[in-house]
Amino acid sequence: MVLLEDGERIKHLLAEAISVLCKNGLDFRSELTVEGLLGITLDNSDIFLVNIHETINKEVRVCNIREAVNKEGGAGGRTPQGSTR
């Protein structure tokens, strides 16, 4: 018989693995939703169900232009002429 702790651990690992596989293997613009019900039977007697409902938002990194220029040594921390801070 599957112990409750083992079942919960397996459910978490499966949901995480499937989400990571979809996130890394499928091309999407902003959002990916994984939904499914997986049934697992052990020794023809013990059955447990894994219900997956995960929504993944694509991470969009926004960078302040002034910070990027300063980090690259471009403007040396100075504001370009004619602009204000």
C-alpha cells in the first residue's frame, strides 16, 4: 500500500517534472497551462490519482535602460544631454 507521504511526494514530483518538460519543450508566448489526471496502479491493487493543474507564465525580464548603460560602462552614470533624471 502506498503511504500517504509517498503518494504526496510522487504527486509533487510528477506535477513538477511534467510542468518543467512542457515549459522547456514547448514554445509559448505568455502562458502555458498543464491540466491532467494521471492514474497509477501498484501491484494491481493500490491506485492513486495525480491531478495536475499548473499555469506557467513566461518570465519577461524588463531592464531599465539607464541601469543597463551604467553596468556596461557606456554613459558612465551620466544622463544623456537633453534628458532629465
